[in-house]
Amino acid sequence: MANPQAVSQAGRAAGQPQPAHHVHAVLCRKCKSQQVVANKRGYSFANMFKTLAIMILLGILPIVLTGFAFVSSTSDRLYALLQVFSSLGMLSLFLSLPLGIIVGFAGRNDIVNGCMNCGFKWRPAKKK
């Protein structure tokens, strides 16, 4: 007589369904679709323009304050202090474009998941 264990294994292999295994599929967080692709993040124009705007605003503000102090004829000490800030503002304006370009490259090799069903994008969780 045949081994009952061999018969049960042969019976499963012959067309009976296998026991369900837990599959770790990536699902979209928004629509729960399995149509998810992983891509490199690439260059971030949003980060570049944010940095550029902040640097330009920080550069213009001290220059405007220095002009206001010159017109209102404030004390010489305050005017000298504002000239130092104006110099820093000019430096900020001068470095805004190169620094903005460099900041755009930050995180360009990160992986971003994207749902092909709804278009939602997210960063996958880091493995511990």
C-alpha cells in the first residue's frame, strides 16, 4: 500500500489548490491598486525654485531696509549695521542661482512609488 503522505502530495500536485501563501504585494495607499511602479526621483525643480525664491527674498529685504534707512536719515551706527546686512543680502542674491541648482539635485537617487491607476506618488518606507 502507498504511503498516505505521498498520495496527499501527489493529489495536490495533480490539480488540487495549494494552500494560500501570504504574498507581500505593494498596494497604492490611496486606491489600493496593485499597479505600482518604482522609479528614481530625479531632479527636483520644486526644491530649486523654493530655494531660489527664499534666497532672493532674503537678499532683497536687507537692501530695501538699507535704502529706507538712508532716506529716513537714521543714525550712523544703524546705517553702518544695515550696510553689513545689505552686503549679506547682495551675497545671498549672488549665490541664489548656483545654490538653487545644487539643492535641486538633493535626493535625486531616492526611490518613489507611483500608482499607475490613480497617479498617487509616495516614498516607500525604509527597511529597518
